[in-house]
Amino acid sequence: MKRLCLFAGYSPENRVDDYVIYYLSELSKFADVYYQAASHASEEELQKLDKVTRGRWAQAHEKYDFGSWQKLIFRLGWQEIEKYDAVILANDSNYGPVRDLAEIFDRMDSAGLDVWGITENYGNARHLQSYFLTLNRPVVGSAFFRNFFESIAIEESKQRICEKYEIGFSKLLAENGFSFAPLIDRSVLEIPFGEDISTYQNTLLQNGSPFLKRKVFSSRNFANENLTQTRALLEERKYPLAWIAPPAERHEPVCEEEPEAAQTQLEALVKRAGDFQAQEGLPPVAPLSIRALVKRMLKPFYQPFKLRVVDKLAGIEHRVGHLAEKTVKIDSDVGDLRSDVGALRSSVDGLPSFFVDVRAQVSGLAQGSRDTAAQIAALQVQMTALSRNSTNTLSRVSDVQTSVAELHGHLDWVQRDILIALMSNIDLKSLQGFKCVTDYPVAYDSPDHIHPVGTVLDHTRHPRFIRACEDFFGSSGNQLSFLDLGCSAGGMVLDAVLRGHIGVGLEGSDISRLQQRAEWRLLRDSLFTCDVTRPFELGRGEVETFKFDVISAWEVLEHLTAEGVEGLFANLARHTRPGSIFACSISQVDGGFTEDGTPLHQTLEPLPWWQERAAKYGFDVLDSKAFLPLDFARGNGNSSVYYRPAHSYQEKDGDCFLVVFQRRRG
């Protein structure tokens, strides 16, 4: 089984600890391991991981483990992720493994599950704990998996992270019909229904868990079982106790059981206060200390009863609650069914009168036969009127003929594309290897994503632009690299590929990718979604930031905010070299409004304004006459195979700027 492990790390001290290196070395026996820390770390620290990982990075962020896994996914790219049979999500919140992982993988792989973990919690919903999850092929290759990780965002609290992503992930698995289960069957263990299973560390180790939560030792009052026995169990499994962290000065609350942990901490504080009063000979003044003392005295008698009866009753009550909800739903459905049956009975009761009406109508039809001649005369009048409207009919026929002509044009392009690909012997596999790394996989706030009219309808094709670039660079058969921003259906990328060049496209809305429109099915390794106004890195192989010869954007810039234009040019500067060009058409006319009144064309500025922004990032207007107006793919009024010329914003001079910027040399 080919496995990929995405490992999330975090260290307030910005270091890589020995227990993490050991953990990763064991995982590397079963998977290709990639490490992402949510904290800073020096290159010297990260070099400790070079022998046990395929890649390692550290960057402080506020998305916790799910954000680190998201960053690794975006670094590798979805095409690379989908090559694996299984994806392991793990983090450094546990010591271990303290037993052979091979046995665990063999057992769980043979179970035929879509997803499995080590333990599960109940809380407000049953869910797998996310510190170690294995996602198998049905999930890895699903749209659900991709959509879930593209939606990871910064939340207001760690509690919200747990609810939305850890607990939410299991909920979504169930809703999408995927099977999942933990290694350890909680139902056979004597663990209270609402408690965090991780706090019963000895029970877990004795029942086959390969991991031990670090909080057991690092957070006071977290553990619910004897820590001396915990150390003995670790020694028995030959796990180095020197790696165990000392208790922290402050208690860190548990994700789901904060009230329980707070109560435990309160009782500990009361005990300390009581001890202090006894030492100082002070009279006990806090009733709470007496209550805590009584609770401790009764605990040996109460705890067994609580485990066997009270918590099991809580579990039964939890299940009964769900059953009650389903019963209410069934009652509602039965009520609807009764209503439908009543309506059916009313319809059946009305059938006799219906047949009486039919008989009356038949009788009337027989009696009205004399009016037939008059009806024929009226029909002749209608035919005369129809002949008068023949002009409109001919117009509609003309429209149909135009549509047929456009269809033939489409077929002609498809036929030529196929012949070019066959005659040129183009190897599409040689174009693979690109990846887009970004924290903004979709331009979620853009009106063009909220109302994706353009990306649904447009499919720009213009081979003449590719040929003009070849002439400008004097390529003479040498391969050029093209990047099309706002690529919509990917037509311009295909034009570059069919000429034997490298072609990549970026689109802000994900609707074309989700629908697999046009070239997204063919060029899946060359088309990506991201917000081009936010930082992104387009890399290939070992090159993290690929430098393109040509970047284009056809009627895209006017759709951006002024701030977004700045972000776009910053990205252009990172992905070009001196002498590279940026060709664009910038509309200057109103491009319509969304349903809520938001303009789709957000920035309509004179040409000097655009030149000033470009110059700030090292781009000057190319004065050369190497590019003629008809070389531009959009904005020049030229015909297009996929939409009529009337679609163009070039109605008169000044409606659209046609500009080629060149990256400054030296």
C-alpha cells in the first residue's frame, strides 16, 4: 500500500524534539512523510528531520493541525496527493509509537474501512480523534476530501477548531456515506460516557494503543489514572522516559471536556488551601473544602457505582435522545402520509361527478357539429395571420442557422486540435509536476466567484497570441512557458500546449474545476484555482517558484479591487525573470452588476494609473510594435470561436486598453 503521511508539528520553543524524530522515523517505514510546523524553527532544527521526511517546513499560523495539513496538501498539489492509496494525518501531541505499527496497519487495512483512527470520543457527537487518522483511497480520491481541506480557515478559538474540523470531519464522513471506526473499541472499556478517552492513559496502553497523549505528563490534573503505573508501562515497552516532558506550570484545558478539567483543577486548589490551613493552624472557613473532603472520602464507594451505572445511564439517555428525534420525524412523515391519503380519497369521491361532466361535454360536442364550418372559417383567418408573421419566422430560422454555423465552427476547432496533437506528437505527461501553494485556494470574496457568470460562459481561444510570443522571443522551436491568469475554461493554456510549450492556468472561481468544464478534464495537471491577488507560489519539481516567459490576463484586471491589483503585480514579480512579458487587455466599460448591486468591474482607471502600478513592481510598457491589436486574445473586437464578436468590450476607441508590460532588465 502506497501511503502518504502529513505530519503537523508545533513547538513554543521553536525546536524539533527527540520524541518527534523517533515518531517520524517509525512512520517513515510505512509512508512518505512530510512535516509542517505551525511555529517557527531554524534551518538547523529542521535539518534534524532530513533523514526521516521527504520535506519539512515551519511557518507560524493560526489554523492549528488542520491548517498545517492544508499547507502540506497545497505544497504537494492535489495531483500528487491522488497518487497515494492512503493519506495519514498525524501530529506531535503524542509520545510513541510504543508498539509495532505494522500489526496495527495490517489489522486496520484488512477491516475494509474508508477511514480509521486510534481512539474515538463521544462528547456532543461521536468522532475519531484527529491526532492519528488514516484516509483510504475512496476518501482520498473524493471531491469531499478536497472540498473539506480547501475550506480550512482561521477560527476564533481552539474549541471552534475542534467542533468544526475534528468533530465536523467525522460528521461529514457519515453524511457522505463513508465508513470509519477506531482501533480501540471504547464500548468495552470502563470509561465514563462523557470523558475524554485520552485521560485514561493506562487503560489505552493496556488495550493496544501505540500512542500516549503528551498532556498526561505535561498538563496537571489531565490524567485520570496513576502516572507511576503509566511510567512502568512505558518502561515495559522500552520507551525512553527521558523524552517525557515535566508537568507544566499552568493547566491547559482539554478540547471537549473543559468543564470536567476545570472541576478537577478546582478540587486540587481546594485541597492545597485545606493543607495550608492545617499547617498554619487556621480554622477551616471554606465550606467547599469540607465538600471536597467528603467527596474524596466517598469516592472509593461512589466511583465503581458511577462507572457501572450512572455513566451507562448517561449513554442510554444519549441514545434515547437520538431515538426520540427519529420518532418525531416518523410521526411527521406519517402525518403527511395521512394527508396524502385524505386527498386521494377526495379525488376518488369526485370521480362520479367527473364522468357526468364528461358525458355532458360529449353530448354538447354532438350538438355543436353545426358550428364546424364556422370554426374552419376562423382557422383560415388564423392561417392568414400566420402568413403575415412569416418574416418573424424567417428571422428565427436565421438565428438557428447562425447557431448551426457556430456549432460547425466548434467542431472544426476540435478536429484541428486533435490533428495537431497527433501530428505534433505532444506528450502531455511531460507537462506534469506543477503545484500551486497558497492559503487562498479560491477567491471566495470576489463577486466573480459569488456570481461566476464569466468563468461559466467564457472559453477564450487565440493561437495567434502564442505565435506572436514565439516571434517576439525568437524561439525558433524552443519551448516557452506561459501562465494565463483568470483562465476560465483553460483555452489559452491549451493553445500554448498545442504549440509544444509549457502552459499553466490559474482561475479564481472553482466552478469550472468542480464541473470539469472544457479543458479542465484534459489539462488537470496544468490548471489550478487560487486567489491571484493573494500570495501564491507556482512551483515545479524542486523549483518552488517557477519563472514564466509569458503571463497573460484577458479582461481580468478591471475585475480586481485596487488593493487586489497590488497583490497581483507582486505575484507577477515573483513568477517572472528580467525580460519576461505580461500581456493584458483591461476593459474600461461597465461590466454589469451582481444581484446585490456589486459591480463586476471594480477598477476603471486610466492607463497611466495601471502603468504606475506596474512600474512599482519592475514592469514597463513595451513600446515595441511586435504585438499588433489582433494579436491580443480579448478586447480588440476580433471574432472568437466560443462567443460572438458582440461580446467584446471593444466597441470604440478607449473602451479597452491593450498593453504588454515587460519586466525590467537589470
